[in-house]
Amino acid sequence: MGVRENLSHVIEQVTKAAKKAGRDSGSVKLVAVTKNVSVDIMREALAAGINAFGENRVQELVAKQPQLPVDVEWHLIGHLQTNKVKYVIGKVHLIHSLDSWRLAREISRRAQERGLTVEVLVQVNISGEETKYGLPPGEVRSFIAEVAGLPGIRVRGLMTIAPLVPDPEQVRPVFREMYQMASWLKQELPELPLDFLSMGMSNDFTVAVEEGANIIRVGSAIFGPRPNLRRDNHGEKIGG
Ligand SMILES: *Cc1c(COP(=O)(O)O)cnc(C)c1O
């Protein structure tokens, strides 16, 4: 199947899941994850209606960006090393993977140099898997409150990567907990624009939408299976 057919199938499933949850499917943003996907195929996705791409490596994002239309939204979804921050400032719509104070400070510093404000999501390691990046749930509130004091960086919500399981129903509790946490944070920190909850990938996006995701990051369901070159395709650390 081609990108266009896959995409319409994904959109159909999102619509169904949103409806089931009593939500408007227009409230769910689809980020097409294009790691290891060629620029030609990405152009097909644009022609089919995609307007946001997610990359997990800075180098790949920066290499592809000049080859595609300027009105495309770029989302950095993978772990961001502090020394790579300078390459993405001003180039990405949203960084989904803020996971340390050091990274927050560097984003703030580089954004200020450029006179910009960078929008970020805080990555939460809700399932407690040792191999995943992200803050433990118990640290998220104080972390966000502290980052709010930095200039040039604005926290817009939360992101998580659920464990890869054979049956997506198994991760429903993870998504539910994330939604509850996001709602609680909005109450706790009402002055902050914590609007976004990025969760759900090819394997589990319908469940994520049912549980309140408003950004989903879908790769292989649109572009077909990737050659599994590196374990960090799913944002995992190599070797823990
Ligand atoms: C690769 C990746 C995705 C998309 O994965 P698929 O299973 O191909 O949909 C989503 N989020 C992150 C952080 C990723 O690295």
C-alpha cells in the first residue's frame, strides 16, 4: 500500500477513536514520523495532506528541511543532546523531548541569543522503564515550574513513549495516567499554557486518542516498516 492509502486509513482510525471518546477528531494533530524516510516519500505525504513531520535525529532533520517547503512543521521527537541544541533553534515547531534541567538551560540560552522562544514538551517516563529517557512522574511538576522561570523556552505540555507491547490495550493505563497527570498539572500551574499531550505511535495511537492524546506521532503505519537498524528507533538508549 502507498502512503496515501495508509494515511487515509490512519485518519479513519483516528476519527473513529476520537468519536468513541466523544472528541472532535480535528483536535488531534497527526505528526508523520519520517526517520529513515526519503525526501521523495515525504513529498508524497505532503501531497496527501500531511503538514507536520517528526524526526528523532537532529542531523536527519537539518539535512531534510531545506529540501521541503518552508511551511512544513518540524517536530523533534527523539532525545536531544545538549551539544546539538544550537542546530535546532529556530528550525523546529516543537521539541517533544525535554528531559533534563541541563537541556532546558541550553535551549533557553541559545533561544535568547537568537531572540526566540522555543516551545517544548516535557518527556515523562511514566512506565518507569530503565531504558527510556524522560523524567519520573514525581519530578515533573517541580521541573515544569522551574523551567517556567527560564527565558526563551516555553513548556506546552507532556510527551511519553509507551512500552512496545503486543496488545495496545496493555498500555491504556499508561495513557490514562498521563492524561490525569496533564489535567492535574493544568490545575496546579494554571498560568502555564500546558495544552499538548503527545502520545501514541503506530502500534497504539487509537488507544492514545481514546485516552486523550492531542498529538500522535505515527511512522510505520504511514510509511511502512523501517529497517530496524538501531534500537534507538523508538527513542531508547542503546545498552540502557
Ligand atoms: C519512531 C518514533 C515514533 C513513531 O514510531 P512508529 O511505531 O513507526 O509509529 C514515535 N515517537 C518517537 C519518539 C519515535 O522515535
